[in-house]
Amino acid sequence: MYYTIEKNNQINRSLNENGLTVIKTLIKIKDINNTKIKVKKLLNSPKYLGPAFNVKLASQNKQTQSKLKGVAREINYKLSSSILRKGYKYYSKLTNSIEILNPLLNFSQLNNYVFHNDVIAVAKKYLKTNDPKILYVAMRVHFPNNISENDVNFFHCDDRSFVTKNKNKLLKLLIPFHLKKRIKIEFNQLIISKNKMNISKKLFQSLQYSKKEDFPKKFRKYFIKPKLRNQDAYFFNPDDFFHNAEKPKNLRIMVYIVFGKSNSYLARKAKLIKINIKYFKQLSVDQKKFGSLLKKV
């Protein structure tokens, strides 16, 4: 389950068996430090930020409390620009996370990992295609606070379908930029795929956005928290394996990169991911194919 990036056969085997592989020492210390410094600056500038939802307000309204157990965008209360201009130390008490827009433009160092040749090799092998695509790239910052849990804090599968279609099979790479010696990853996963749980469709749907104790007892011993250290990243199958991310005790900075096939339902989102055209022109033929769906600017 723990390998360096060039071990693509072992990585693929672990993904197929456990839905998860930790990649050791992938990220350079310099890139981690520079990213953390810049993130804190951009968090105080609304033009770099995506929509954020007022979880505190939603939790106080009986009509919206149920929406906390679901995708964040279903919460009706958005944080206004005037609130965001007060800075993240203020609005982080109202919401659990916020997206930093255009990560491949604002953090050029990320391109080295998104287009890493060994990452492409893993995507080809796991997705069983010679033409995998980058479908989605996002940077999200999660805040330590005392408000209610929501969205990713509950166990879920990204694809809520009982059976995921082959064309929609995805591989996700998560890169944490906040880990230190005493800070452990907050990610948890059930290492039995939904296809092998032998449960009804009704139970499967009821377990979406649930807590560990909501699962039948026979599954609870299969929940794991992978051991990640600073510089590590991890691949996982987001559609077939239940997973969550606990609320952090410190500022959590995560980059999410999703790979799949060009006919995936997620392909339309790739056209919204911006990349510097000068950088893109310098890539190899294989790397350009990998990023062909992205928007060049």
C-alpha cells in the first residue's frame, strides 16, 4: 500500500485490492513551503476564491440541517464577497472549506506533479487505457473550527450509482500541503469496494454521507487511516470505496486531481480547468494528450 511513484505495477495492485495507494516522498519540500505561504495570502483575496457556503447558518436552521449530509453546493447560504473580504480568520468560523481558483495558473509548481510521467503511467495502467485524461484539478482549504460537520466529513462514494459504468471509472490523486510530524492525514477509507459489500441498493444509498457507526458491524474493522508523512501523496478510487475526511485540527491544504477517460461524465469539467499555454506547448506529446481537455490560456 506504500510505494514510490515509479512502482506502477505495485501501485495498480494496491488500488485494485484496497482502492488506495500512498505515494512516498513525491512532493518537494520547496514546493510545499512555497504553496503554504501563497495559500494564506490568496485566502484573503476574494477574486482568487470560489463559492463558499455558510455551514454555521445552515446548521442553525431546521429546514437546512439535513443538507449538511450531502454535497456542499446544496446548501443555499453562500458567503458574500463582503464577508470574504474580512479575511479567512473571520470567514473560517462560518464555513468548513473554500476553493482556491485556477490552481495550475496560481501554483505553477503543481504542473510538475499533474504531468509527471509516472503519474501518467499509473493512470494508463489502472484505467486500462492508452489515452487517459486529466478531468479535474482543484485546490481546497479546510478550516479548523467548532461548527457542524458537512459534505466530505461524512462517508460517501463520489459516484452515488450502485454500479459505476466502465466509461466513468476514475482515479483520484490527492496531494496534502499541510502535513508535519505531528499532523496526521484526516482521510479514512473503507477498503472493501461497493461491488463486494454484498448489500442492497437501498442500504448502499442510505450509507451515503453517513458516519462509521452507521455501517453494519461486519464492515467496521475494514476502515483504515493511511499513514502519510510530509511529501507524501495518495491515489484512490473515489467511486467504488466509501471515504471521508475528518475536520482538521490545523489548516488543511489539499490538491485534488482526477483522471479518467475522454467519454467520462466528468470530461465537461476539464474544459473549465485553466493551464498556461506557454507551459503546455513545452510538454511532450504524451503529456499534451494527457492534458488535451484542459483550457489553454
